[in-house]
Amino acid sequence: MLGDRRNKVAAGLNPAAQATSGRLWLFALVGDVQGQLFQPWVDGDHLRSANFLVTGFDVCAFPRFDPVEVVSHPPIIDRALREVEAAGRAQSEQDQTAGITPSSIEAAARDLAQYLPPTPLQYSRAFTDKARCYVHIKIESIQPIRAFKVRGALTKVMRLHPEERSAGVITASAGNHGQGVAYAAAAFKIPATVFVPETANQLKVEAIRRLGAEVVPAGRNYNDAYLEAMRHVERGGATFVHAFDDPDVIAGQGSVAVELLRDLEDVDTVLVPIGGGGLIGGIALYLKETRPSVKVIGAEPVGADGMRRSLAAGRIVTLDRVDTIADGLAASAPGKLTFELAKRYVDEVVLVEDTEMLRAIRLLFEWEHLLAEPAGAAALAAVLYHYSPSPNEKVVVVLSGANITDEVMIRALKSR
């Protein structure tokens, strides 16, 4: 096509006129192409430097197909390319995080303040001496349900449209999340149904009932309860509140990070227990986006290490079997969203043994007079037995919950 246009322009002219005509024609063509490239319909995916004709050509004997020398490249093209590529990256990142941003987490923190006072960040001299770093404990065990899960559940229910909310909520939970959903439903005076595994912690199950929710035993594990809850959702109009893989739930859990930065601006490292990954996902996103130098380290049970295996494999890995005393961390796999957040923002995941969590429970009780369930003590166990801090490092451990049975407490007090 280019050859046909060139021949029509140059036909019948003498050599000098042909060369001049070729030069004029080429500049005109370049102008046409540039005009087309910047029309609104141009697909950004096709804006690559190899596709551009640029101004400033030196043409010699054009009709003899001599080479064309590029002598300049308009800055507008480079600028357009950079802007398109940056916009594409930003959109891709937003898609992967489902719209969770530091601003949405800060908004969740402000909204939650109407229902929940901030939890304390307590410096521990005893654990500072033992761990040989400055240890601070974020005490989520004093929440109304004695666990952090109320943050995410309340945030989700608050953000529902009033018509959706009035139809009620459904969830599947091993315990603490079910309490959070029941608490949020009671606060808004809406019905709640919680599907729990038959093996669920009975202390937590009774607490869910006391909060006014309907409890439905379903299956041997969380996955069984989840599938039954989803079947129930399909039959009715209630909203399902996922235990961890939901943007609003994650934003609510991330409010922990907003509070701890307010109390300890120069924190170096934050250790967070990992079950499904909602808590560490929200905390890590907020910290890394606002304080990139802060390290975020996850603590996961040896017998429920779905996140660590998934990160090592570069894809979600589902465990065939979960075996841990920490029922609050007994997820067989991370969620799609929480996996993406961990992959992007979490620095490291360390594994803790059941015996280490039991010892951490005992030490929290004896040294700080704080109560913790195994999941709540996982981050401290990671600091005491696996993490190697620098001498002046300021470390925060998240004590995520305290719903411990008397049987487990007795085992913890006997541990050495």
C-alpha cells in the first residue's frame, strides 16, 4: 500500500522533483499517522515504540528505496507510553487487591470507632529481656468477642446497603469469626446464621448462641461448613460474610495497623498470626503502603501451613490434612485475595509448633497476666523461638484472641 501511494506521487517527475516529492510525501504520511495514533480509539496495549513513525527523516533518493534515517523522537510519544504503562500497572494492582487501599482501611478504622474503642499496645519489659528486642503486644483479646474478628465482621455489615442488611447475614466459621458476625448482626438488629464444623470449639459455639445467632453444625471441617453455608445462601436472600477472603473484612482487620502506627510510629517489625490470611493481608497492605520499611512477618502452625506452602509454590496450595491445636488458624488454604496480598506485602512466614504456642500462652499468663488462645499466642511464639531480631529492633506481636478452653489452658500451664 505504501509503495502504491509513493509511485502515484512520484510518477512523471524528474529525479530532483521525485526526491523532493518523496520527502514531502513522507512527512505528510508521518503527520497522518501521528494524528491517527493519538485518536481516542487507540488501544493502549498497542502503543509500543516499534509501532511509531516519528518526525525528522533524512531521505536520499527515495524512489530507489534507500534507507530512512531516524534523527529525532518526539517526547510526547515517550510520555504517552509511560502514562499508558503506568495506568495499566495501577489498574492491574487495584484488580489484584480488589480495591483495598490505605484510604479504605483508614475509613474502616474511623467507622469502627463508633462501636469499638482502640485496643492497647502494651510494652513488655519481660518479653523484651527474653527476646532481646523491644517487644510490644497489640492486645486484641480485649475486644467484645475476645478476638480481632469483630473488626472485619462489623466493617462488612456496616458497608452493606440497608436493604441487603435487613435480609440478614450468613457465615461459616470455626468460632471467632462466627462470634464477630453474630456481634455485628446484634448491633444492627438483623438475623444471623453461622455454620460451624462439628469439631468446632464449643466455648466459641456457645458464645455465638449467646449473641443471638442461629448455629448450624455442618460437616467435619471448615470447608464442609462453608459449602453448606453457600448452599443456604443460594436458597435465600441473606448476605454471605466470608471469614477472610472479602475486601471489606480485610479492610476491617487492617484497622489494627492504623492503631498500632498511631501508638508506635517508629515500629520496625510486626508479627501476625496466619489462618486464612485476612488479618495479615489487611495489616501488611496498610503498613507497606504507608511505611514501606516496616517488616511484616507471618506466624503459621506447622500443621496448617497453607500460606507458606502457597507462597513457596507461587500458587494456592490446599492441604490434604490440617492438624493443629490452634483452631483459629486451621485453614486448609489461603483465599485468592489473601494469597495475592501476602505474595505482594508479607516479608516472611515462619512456622510454629503446637508446643511453642502452649509455652507462649503460659508465659503471657505468668509474665503479663494476659490470656491467649493458641492462635493468639502464635506471633509471640514466633518471636521467642524463631525470629532473630536486631538488638534495638522495635517489634509488635499481635495477640489476636483469647477464647481458650479450660483443657487447653491446663495443657499450657503444664508446658515447659
